[in-house]
Amino acid sequence: MAAAATPRLPLLALGLLLAGTLAFVALARWSGAATLSAAPASAADERLLRFEDRDDGGITIADARSGRAIDSVAPGTNGFLRSAVRGLVRERRRQGLGAETPFRLLLRTDGRLLLEDPATGRQIDLRSFGPTNAGVFARLLTRPST
């Protein structure tokens, strides 16, 4: 018994459809038509912060405008805050920048909470790490200076 022949026309049509789709996507990306950018939501709240390492391994968090401490992190605790700030500091060092420019903690009207480094242009969307980790930074917006 002979095997049934595979119909070539549907396979050819499927191949052309796939090739056309890939070509269309490539053209859209190359031309820039595929990039959408919405205007950022306005700031609902912000605070300029300095993170200062202490000799004991802790971190003092200061309001950059007043220079006053608003919080401290005990040695060996709060790994998320430490790693987020370390990543931004590492990028500053890679670019040969110092600690003169404070970091910016920004709450946008759309609910996004960002930790920005104005010196390098990098930013971290803190909400993407979950509510517990974002909360570590969110409380710094409202915490009074000591």
C-alpha cells in the first residue's frame, strides 16, 4: 500500500505566511515602528537619599537635602536594599563616578516605585521585586529625619 502524498500547496502557503511574518517583524523593528514609549507618569512623591557605609558593616540612610539620618541598616541584614544599592554603586565605579550625586527614590502617580541614579541614568523598578522588597524602600519616602 502506498503512502499518501503530502499536499504541497498548504505547506507552501504556510511557509510563505511564516516568512512574510518574520520579514514584517524584522522591518518593524529595524524602522523603529515597533518601539512604543508612553510618557512617564508624573511624580507623586520623591526623596533624595545617600547610603553611607559604616565601619561596623551597617548602612546609614540619610536625606540628601537635610543631611539628616532617616534610617539605618544593621550589619548583615536587609539583603535586598544592600544588593539594589550595590548594583547602582558598582555602575558608578565602572563609569569612574563618585558618590557626590544622591540617589533618587521616586513614587510615580501610576504606582511605580523607582530607585534612580541620576549620575548614571540607571533605575530600578522596585515594585517588580514584590511588595515586601518594595516596602523596604517605600517607607523611606515617609520616614522622618532623626
